[in-house]
Amino acid sequence: MPQDEAVIGCTGEVLIGTRGPAGPGEVLVRVRGGSETFLAWSEAPLPAGATVLVIESRGCREVGVIEWVDPLDALGEDTADAG
């Protein structure tokens, strides 16, 4: 299956929780100027609502994901506390 390179490195939100090795969930990924849904595989289960980073394309609208916390969010909290 051809891989979708454009989706790698994009962030998204888990719509249907993943079950780790037991099965995929579904994610909504911001890609190509819009949002698209993909089947999502992860090493550990991820709950609905979790923010994820796409780390691989498995072709045919399937991706590998990891949980993601944007490091820039922490910078915003630090500057808010400084004032």
C-alpha cells in the first residue's frame, strides 16, 4: 500500500480510543489545510480526546500515533505565571 507521507508529523485528536496492540482507534488529523480521519494504531491504549502525533503512515488511511503534549504549551504557562 502506498504511504501518505503528508500526514507524518501532523497532530490530531483521538475520536475513538485505541486499544494498543489489541486494535486501532480513530483519529482526526489536521492535514492538507483541513482535517481527515484515519484508523490509528498505538503501542499503548489511548483514550478519546487525547492529542496525538502521527509517527508513521501504514497506507490505506491507517497511521501509527503516540500521545503528544506540545512543548510550546508549557512556555505559555511559564510566561503567564511570570507577570
